[in-house]
Amino acid sequence: MSGDRPPEERPARLGRRAFLGSAALGSAALGAAALAACTSDEEPRGPGPGHQVPFLGSHQPGIDIPVARFGLLAAFNLVHEDRTRLAKSLRDLTDEARGLMEARPPERRDTAYPPTETGILGPDGRTDGLAVTVSVGASLFDDRFGLGDRQPRELVRMPFLSNDRLDPAQTHGDLLLALSADQPDVLLHALRQLMRRTRDNLVLHWMLDGYNRPDAKPVPGRTDNRNLLGFKDGTANLDITDKALMDELIFVGADDGEPAWAVGGSYQAVRIIRMFVEFWDRTPLNEQQKIIGRDKASGAPLGQDRESDDPGYAEDPAGRHVPLDAHIRMANPRTSETAGSRILRRGFNFSRGFDNAGRLDQGLAFVSYQKSLTRGFLAVQARLKGEPLEEYILPVGGGFFFALPGVTSEDAWLGQQLLA
């Protein structure tokens, strides 16, 4: 880590691997409902209770919408190696997701039968900003369904990258459901409804839930959201209201060289990143700020006054203010050559109790969307290789997926073009 003090004056830093010891990583599940108390505040945040996210559209919901309070990722593997069954599962997911997002009244049955919905939202139901996004993994294009010639060009199994220790039990999947909402019970209800509708063909592979602190009034270049290292997270995120920017960087277009069915979709990179928060909490504040490149309280780039200020890298070529190996500088150098590698982040914080060594199991479910993994996530990841922040984090799971194009008509279903 670079700094202005001579080595003998800097506090000693314990290496991450020494901190880890030999104990195996483990976790204890913590439901999103328990996290509600962690994020409550007096100021109403987000669009307000009861609002609905539109389901129909050329792009799936949940991508270019304001951040919600709670998020959930659920990866599934397919039971049957049958294309007809796959089509049925996608039709059922489409119908159920739309019904949930539009608060469709459940079917009423005789009480001698199980009810058709969970009941945890009460008799009237709620949407609370629910969005369901369905994505497919690289494994869907193996020999089972005869879809190999329709595989998106860059969709591969997520490889081991710098600093990774990927756990197979938390990695990859045939299908991924990304859910977001402003209340945790809405998420859990939606997950159970989607699973009961598709339990004949989809088996849960891994799942993670967590929370954000969404901005009351989203403003590009500013955020109130913070990660579990205590720093603002999402300051330089893309402006989702800029349709031209979304088309340029996020959504696949007709001229991008992808299969015709993929137009309107987006590559999705998911990383389950464990944060060694106890280790971080013992690190001096000035060291933390140099590692990230921002003031911890205000979010301003080091050497600047406001969160939205340009870091001024061109005027600071030696890294006197923002170190050359600071996270924000390596992730986004803000040059014309790297402008095309900007990504749309849609992740959330998680807390899963503690591991077998008594360490808190907390971190970030990193989720990004981009029209090219090579130019987007992978380019950013290559620049971050060897950054000082690696001592405090460990990617343990996730995967690469492709978010299916949206549906624009009443009788259409997600993945219909893919299986046509």
C-alpha cells in the first residue's frame, strides 16, 4: 500500500492469510427479515410502500430501476434434461413473476386443499416494488437441451480470478432469480411462490439475501448507501435514466454480434464477496481511506471536498491525493480508453452470522450488468488485480449469467425467443 509515511512509522498490517488461519469458511443463514432492523431510519426511502414495478418491457425489470431496500439471489439447477420441460418452467416463471409484481389475486380453493399462496402478506397482498429478473447460466447451453449454437458469445462459467476461493456450493447454476423489493417478507413470499410453481423441474443450488440503504431521491454522483466496510457504495454508478447510456453500455443491441434472441438482454456478473470486517476495523482510518480512495464520512475523493467531485487524476499523476493503487482509481481510471468498461452495479450487503472460527460472515453480493463481460466486468477486474483491498476481501461464489430479454406482449414468456 502506498503512503506518505516512511515504513517504520506505519502501523503494522496483519496479512489476510495469516488472519484467516487454517479454519474452513462456513456460514450461518440469517434471513432478510432480521436485517430490517439494521436498515430502519426515520426518513422514508425509495418510492414508497405499495408501488409497482412494470413487468412488461423490452428489458426485464430489476435492472434499470432505482435500488430497493432488500435483495435476494437464488440459483437453480434443472432436474429434467428435456427442452419441453425447460420451456414449461420458463413459462411458469414468467406467469408467476408477473402475477406477483402486479399483485394478481391468488386462486381460491376449497379448504380441504393447500392454499395457492403463502399468506405471509395477508389477504390483500402487496408488491412493495418487487422486481424479478430471470437469467441463464452457461451450463444451460451444454448438451442437454441442444442450445449450444444459441449461446451468448461471452457466456462462460465464471473462472477463478485474482484472489478467489470459489466454493462450488455457492457458484454457478442453470438459472438465477434476482429479486428486489422494499420489504423482506415480499421477497420471501415471492421466492416461495416461484419455487412452488416450478418445483417439478428446478432445484435450489445456492441462495443469498441482504439489504441496501436506497437513496430517497437518487442523484447521479451521490449516494447514501454504504457497504459493510463503512464506505459509500455506488457513488459513480451509471445514471439509469440515461437511456442512450444504458443502450451503449448495458443492453445488448442488434448490432453487437450476439444471437438475435439475446437483443434486449444483458450479461450479469455475480460475486459473493466475503469481507474480513474485524480485520478492517483494526486498520487505521487514513489507511482505509487510501485503500478506497475516498473520505470515509463524506465520500469525497481524497483531496476534494464533495462526493460528486471529479477525483482529478490527470492533475494528480503521482497519486499524491488518490493513491495510484486506490480502489476507485484502479476500478475506474476515468480515461477515454476505459469509458467503455463502465458497468451498472445492482448488489447488496449480506450478513450470514459467523463462521466456524467465530468470525463474522459479512460482505457484499456484487451484481453488475453490462453488454460485454470482456469490456465490462472482466476489464475492471483485470485492473483491480493486486489492489491493497484484496487483503480484506475474499470472493467465494457467484457466477456469470445472461439476463433474458424482457417480454412485451400479454402472451409472451421469458426465453421464448431462445427456445423458438
